Amino acid sequence: MTDAQEPTAAYLLSESLQAEGHTVGRETWLGSGCFVLTVQVTGPAQIWISDADARLDYPPAEHTGWTAFYHSHGLDTEEDAPEVYRSTDTDCAADTAKLVQAVNAFVAAATA
């Protein structure tokens, strides 16, 4: 990213999660063209995060809320995706802060 480029919502989220000590990755959801950021929990377990339309790379001003689901095997299966966080908050910075808090709490409970 150059100085002239505005950071994407995904970039801001990734930076916020990494600042909290989380290992963050990026995946294409089952080859569908839907994108998620992943947060490593334990072993293969991950939290998958995107907006409601499975987008990541958009300007923060276009933010429509984050969704986050827990995948205990790191795979996207219907029986293995409890919701960690869901929002329709259009304030990207505020929503990102709330999501990071939810991820922190979930990971702390899962690793306790």
C-alpha cells in the first residue's frame, strides 16, 4: 500500500487483530470468490471474518458490518460454524474495535 492509497477495511482489521497478538491469515472461502480473514485459535481451529457479503477489500466508508464464525477444524462446514460476532454497524473503526474485543474474549475462553 502506498501513502496515497486509503487502507481497506480488511487492512485495518488485520492490523488491529495483529496488534492484539493474533495470527491473521487470508483465505478464499471454498473457492467461491468469497474472502475471509482468519484468526488462529488453537491447532487447526480458526475464526473466519468478513462482511455480510464475504468481502474484505473495500474502503472503510463502505463498511456494512463484520461477521465472524468459529471453525474448530479450520474448515467451513455447516455443523461447525458457531457465530462469534455479527454487526450491521457502518462505522468501520468502531465496529472493528468491537469485533476485536469479541475475538479476544472468544480466544481467551477457548484457550483457557
